[in-house]
Amino acid sequence: MTLKDKQNNEVAVTDNSEKRQFEISYPADAVTAGFTAYIDEEDSRIFYHTVVGDEFGGKGLASILVAEALTATKEAGLTVVPVCPFVKGYVEKNAFEGYRKPTRQDIELVKSQG
């Protein structure tokens, strides 16, 4: 399936497992527009930070990125843990199944990565 931003430009979402983040890019220009970072912990994937460059704002990239990242996580058999406010809003707004609320332990794990 081809992914397109709100201006009908093709975008791609890839899992950069070395950096522990999903990235959204414009393949035609080889430009990375943003990422959502995660930590895998046992059977869960904790999403803790999502960023899209200011110059790419208003194109719907964060929603495309998070949708693809959550789908890939669910397909991998992992439970989504939304610590990032954008990811939390996305799962609630879209009635995403396959997530749990973060625990204090999840939050401490994220803080320890800083």
C-alpha cells in the first residue's frame, strides 16, 4: 500500500530498529521528516516521543507515522504502551485495540533512557 501525505506526496514509514524508532520519510527526496521512538520491554513496546520537523507540519505525517508504527507493533505481537502524548491521543481517538495504560515502571524506564 502506498502512503500519501495530505498533499498527495508519497511517504514511507520504516522501523529503524538500531535507533529504536519508526521513521517517516519522503523516498523521492531521501528526506526523513520525523520519527516516533520506542523501548521494547518484554511483550510491550513503549512509545515515548514523536517528532515531525516544523517544515513538514500540517501534512498529516505524525498520524501516518503513528498509525503505521502501531500496526507493525500489533502485528509483531507486542502491546502498545503510549507514554508519548501524541500516541496516547491517537489510540484514544481511533479506538486502537492492543494497548495498555503506562505504569509507573514504564515511566521510570523511559526516564532512565534520557
